[in-house]
Amino acid sequence: MKNLLLASVGLFALSVGSAAAADMPRRAAMPVKAPAYVSQMYNWSGAYIGINGGGAFSGSNSSSGGLIGGTLGYNLQSGPLVWGIEGDLDWTRIRGSSAINETSNRWLSTVRGRLGYAMGATGSVMPYITGGVAFGDINNAVGAASSRTSKTGYALGGGIEAALTGPWTAKVEYLYVDLGNGPTVGAVTSDFHTNIVRAGLNYRF
């Protein structure tokens, strides 16, 4: 009899505890916060190869003409600062004349340093300044006589380059190129300096 009473009391206590637990409110599940989206910054570091083309104007002897060629360069980046070296070799058809002579240039090459600043939400737009050494030929023609020589000078300028898609970038730049004095024919001297505006398309490795 005693054992039956203890068993009944235990069963009653278990029933009451289960009912109380069922009546307790359930804790609401904590909301899961979506991960924040972080845009990937564009990386300008590395080598690149490209093509360029444009025009030259208002140089020595009111010279003007076109140019087209290839580009090779390498960049290093630290934060938003981008610096590197770039070289190019262009075929040109730049001519100018005065009352006594004609000056022309048929090839032009530069080796320049570049310093840029990566801008925009992802750093994919880079204005830059540039300067370095220029090489080219100068032909001086006076009547039927002419003389051609290769010269070394300098190039200064700036531009802006922007990422397109994948490894491709595009640029527009201005250069002032001065090759100094060319050959003298008779008593007539010549010089070559010109303003260049050109566009380029680069492939980054």
C-alpha cells in the first residue's frame, strides 16, 4: 500500500512538471545577419602590353600628323598610389614646313615613368602624370637636298586610364615631345617638338 502511494505521488509530480514546461513560452530564434558585401579593389600591379594611336599637332614648323604603335609597361601599387615604367614605339607621319624647309618625323619612341592615383569605389580609374626620355628621327629638307638623323630628347605629360572588363584597360593621354635640333642642310637648321594626344588599349597579365 505504501509503495502504491509513493508511485502515485511521483506520477502526479511528473505530470504537473510536464504540463508546466509545455505552457512556458518558447525563446524566439535569433535572426541570422546577412554577411556584409565587400567590393573587391582593382589591382593595377603587374605587366601589360597594348596598342596606341592618335595625332600630333602645333609643333615645330606647324607640324601635324598621325601615329600608331605598341606599348609595354609594368606597374607596382601601394594603397591608392600606382607607379611604374612604360615604353612605346610608334610609326609616325608628322610633317611641318616653313618658307625655306620641311621637317618630318617617321618614328617615335618614349621610355617614361608613371605616377598614378587609383580612384573610384573600386580604384578602377587612375589619373596619372608621366615623363621620361624620347627618341626619334628628324628629317630636314631644303629644296632637293635633305638630311635625316636620330635624336634623343624628352617627353612629359599625363592621362587617365580605366579598367574595362577582365584584364583590359583603356587610356587617353597627352604628351609633349621635344627632340631638340635636327640636321642642318646648307645654312638651314631644323628642330622637332610636338604635342601628342592619343588613346590606348592595354591587356594586363
